[in-house]
Amino acid sequence: MENRWHAGWPVRLAAIMAFGMALLLGLHQKAYAFSGEGEGNAEFPFIIKTAAQLNEMRNNLTADYRLGADIDLTAEGYTKWDPIGPWGTAFEGTLDGDGHTISNLTITGTANNLGLFGYVSDAEIRNLGLINVNVQGTSFVGGLVGYMFGSKIENTYVTGLVAGTDNVGGLAGYVSGTPVRSGQINHSYAAATVNALTDYGGLVGKFEGTVAADSSYYDKNRTEISAVGTGKSTTEMKQSATFAGWDFSEGGEGHWGLFENKTYPVHRARFDRFLLDRLEVTEPGGGSVELDPVFAGDRTGYSGRVRSVVSDLTVSATPTNVATGVSVNGGGSSETVSLNPGPTAVSIVVSTTGLSLPGTADNPFKVNYTLTIVRNDGSVSITVPANGTYKSGDKLTFIATYQEDASVTGTPRIPLTIGTKKEYAVYVGQPPGDLNQLIFELAIPEGAVDMNGITLGSAIELPTGASVTLSGLDAQLAFAAPSTTYILVEAEAPVIALTQSPAAGTPTAGAVTITASVSDNSGSVALKKWALGSRTASFFNAGGGTVLSGASFQAAVNGTYTVYARDGIGNETVKEIVISNITSSAPSLTLSASPTGSTRGPVTVTATTTVKGEASGNSLEKLVWLAGSHEAADFAGGTTGTAFWHPASSR
């Protein structure tokens, strides 16, 4: 290996050597006339348009250069490139690629310091793309630069193969710098396969000293490691989101572009050559077909939809650059495309002669745009209610969806079976803004039960006066019925049986016990309530009534009593009972004596009684008397005293 000075050496020594070298070059380097345009300074750089002019750079290593065209070295006879700036005579000028590329750089052998540039110091290289390099040597081997000191590379990329033994990198083999003269690699990438024994990397093989790499990347699927830069997968390298801080906006010098998931980034000047300026799809009547997504030149995949009555349309593609070729389905830039019901794929190819894009899978000189047009087939699909158990009064909603707007007259309906009974979900309207949809509803009738899942019909029915049309033609009515296995119906309300004790017709002075026996085919009763008076279910739902936790409650007064029950699904019912056998008033008793005047004989005392509730079966059970003044308690419930001989009177 050759002896090198690098960033690890003292700065003063580096400066002395650089000054000495510059002095030496100044004494011995001849002045060469450049064959192209320009003056070689920053304001008027030499303009390079051919491989021969590129080769002239070695004649003036301190000048400023700018590419004015893409250069294919192999095509122009430069199949074995001699690096610009060999060791000892570094390139110290600038090269602005201006968005152009140099293709097919080829260097093979066992030499050191290989690349487009062998050795650069205090140089700047920017806005350049190297495509399909094949650089093979020994040490300090790179696609762009073999050995780089105190220089700057910006907005530059390399693709291809780079190989050697050590200090081998896709962009640069070896990079060094000092705090005063740092090495910089900004907004650049390498998608190169790099092979070496040691000190190698996808972007840079080895670095020493002060080196900065800002937002620079390498394809880690091609080369797993790098001394500097960030490794990304091939997939990630074809996504703009990977390149933080890079400008992918349209226009502007040094900006980037890529076709998402198809190509690596390229400079906008090259990228724009592959862009479509317009993509238009029109129906025979002249109506435009809306594309999804909205057309943009850097998007390569689109879709559109047309009505079922449209059997062909015209696809027209216009490139951004007039020199770019465009073909639709292998023909010209505007072609008529026949459509069958369903999807039809349309191929749009943008191609250029001699102008390639790095990373394209099939052909680097072409970009394939894809367009899929779906011709509606008039079919209809049905959306069914959510799985679950539905109760009485619940609505089952079905939505029929066509691929285009539908016109409806009358009341179409969808047949279905709940248990063994046929029912109909009836058309009720269309959602605002979704005229391709039809809404059908059925309110679950009370008593309906189907715990095995409802059965849906296979077609929309059209009773007399009903129609469904698409673009003036009768719409398809048959559909593939979705599964309804788990759409269950249990609309039977609980059954309430009420009994009273004492029974009706049996008078009682105390409360009557009302027993509510509630059964439900769902197996669960969620709530029972009762209330005095004739009540509806809404009364209890509003919080009225008393919760019945057991089976019975006490009726203290005569009147109508209502019992409410709700099952676990939500079905509910009420049942009434009339209580009229509660007697809480004492019998009335009137006593009269005869004669009322003085008499020597006995006096007859007559007792006249009236018993409350006689209409309900109540009657007088005891009528006794005692001499003297007594309280009711003295009669001990009728067991003490002398009974009147007649229910109404006694002597």
C-alpha cells in the first residue's frame, strides 16, 4: 500500500504539504484550452457535453465545470476510464452535474485511487448521478471518488458495482478531513454492490478525522455496512419518506423526484423527462372519467369507474417533454379501449432513448403507468343488520348497493323468513349523497321467533308499480345473500298469570295477596313491577311502579292492579287484575224497642243490620246481645252473649 498523509496528521503539516503541492502544480501544470463553452470559473464554468470534454478535466484540476448533457462513456468510446486526479495531483475544482448523469463508468485492474475521480482535495462535486458504474481495483476505490480529503459531495448518487481489497465504497472509498477542512457528504446516496476484504461500505469504505454525512443513505440490501451514512432497504430507498430533508417538490435546481416504490431518487431534470403532463380518460359522449387518485405526474397507478352502459372509452397520455415517447396499450399516445363488465387494465409506457432511471425493475429506460377502468356490471350487493338478537318493534335494516346511481319508483321489497313466517323489508328511501344505495326496513312483529337465524331471499321484488333502473335500464335484482345465521329474532313477550288470595268472591277485611307467575321462552325475566291502577308499559319504563322482587305483593284496597314484565332481550308486557273483595267497613246496626211507652210486659228489641260487600258475598255471621252497657270487646268476637233468634231481630 502506498504511504498516505491524512486527517490524523497535524494540521500544520497538512497545510504545508498542500501549499507545497499547489506551488509545485503551479510551476509545472500547463495551461490547456478547453474545447467547450465557458471560462472555467465559478461564474462561467466550463460546460461539458461529451465524454471527450469530460476527459479534458484532467488537464485543469482547479477549474470549475458543469455538465450540459448526459454522458454515456461506453457509447462514446471510453470503455476504460482513467481516473481524474491521480494520487499526487488532486482535483481541487468543482463539478456541478446540474442534474445530469454519467453512465457506464468502467475501470478494471489492480491499481489504487480509482473512481471517476482518483483523488480530490478541497473540491466540490454536486448534483450528479453516476449510473451503472463498474469500478474494480485494489485500495481506495469508489464509484465517484477513490480518495477524498477536505472536500464536499452533495446531491449526488451512484449505482452499479465497486470492488477492491480495502477502503472501498459505493460513493467514496476513503474520506478524511480536519476541523478546518472537513469532509462532507450531504443529501447523497449509493445503491451499489460493494465487494472488498476490509474497510468497505455501501456509501463510504473508511473515514478518518472530521467527516460529516448529512441525510445520506445506502442500500443495505446491496451492501450491509458503511463507514458513514444510513442503511435502508431497497424498498425504503424507493420511498420519498426515507430521505429526510430532501426536496421532492417540483421545479428548482438540485431538487429530487422518484416514482414511489419503483425507482431510486433522481434529479428533477432527469425525472421530469419520464413524467406525464396529462392523462385523460373520456367516454364516447365526451364526459371525463374521474381518476383515483387525482392525476399527478409522479404517480404511476390510477383507477376509474364507468357506468354499465359504457362499452369503450378513449385514453390519452401527454408527456411533459416533447422528446419523450408515450404508448397506450402498445399503440400511440391516444387509443380507444374496449371495456368488458368488470376491470380492464390499460398499460401506459413512457420511454426515452438513452435516458435511464436507476432502480426500475424491468427496463431502466421506461416507466410503466397503470390504469384500471372498472365498467359497472349492474350487480347489487346487500348489507344485512349486525348479528344479534332482535326483539319486538326493533327494525331490521338492509342496504342494497349498486355500482352507480339508481332510480327507484314505488316500493320495492326484500323477502325474508322469520321462523316459518314470510315477511318483507320494504324500501324506505336512499341515503343523502349515496344514490347508489337503497334502504329497506322491517319492524319485528310481536310474537315472531327465529333463534336459528332469519333466512334472506335472493332477489329484490318489484310489486306492481315498483321499479329500479340504472342509467335508464332495468337494474339487476338478484343478489348473493350474505349469511344471516346469527341474526336472531325473539319477539315473544313474557307471559303473566295473576292470582289472588283470598279468591275473588271471598270477602276479606285484610289485604289481598296477588301472585304474579311470569314465564318467558328466552329463559330470563329481567324486570317485574306492579302498580295500582290501569297502566301501560311506558308508565313502568318511565320509572313508575314498584319493583316486584318476589312472586307476590299485597293489595290493600279494592281496585285495578297492573303487573309489568320485561325479558332479557327487551320484550315487555302488562297484565291487569281487579280486586273487589276487600271489606274494611264495620256492619251498621240499628236497635229499636217496642213498645216505646210504659208497659208491664216485655219489650221487644229489634236489631236492623247492614253488611258492607254483600254484593261480593259478604254476610252477617254473628248477632248477640248482653244486658247492660258494653264495649264491642266484651262480646269476644261474638262468643259471649245471647244470640238473637232471628238475623234481623230478637226478643
